[in-house]
Amino acid sequence: MLIHVTRGRLKHVRDEEIYFFKVGDAFIETNNGDEDYVKNVGKRPAILHLGALSVVGMPRAINK
């Protein structure tokens, strides 16, 4: 997923790596690698716009 932050401030944690994203920032999120989480650390609700890419033959949704 390509994620663009249009409101809010985010904290992204994956293992020992911590990143912060603010309005105007964009980042790529994958389901490869270790578990991670994203938390809104701003004072207002965050608004994100995202685009998802897939591969031919890959299911659109996976319910584990």
C-alpha cells in the first residue's frame, strides 16, 4: 500500500525501527516482514489516502 498522510501525525513501529509521518508525507506499507503497527499521535483524527497494488492471481482479500 502507498499511504499519503493528509491530516494527523503517525508513529510507525516495526521491531526496533520507529518512524514518524506528518501531513504531506507518504510511505509504503507491505505485509512482508515482522509485525508492525501505526498509531495516530496527533491531536486530531488522522486522514490517510492509500492505494493498494496486487499481483495477477492474488486474492483481493485474505482472512487469516
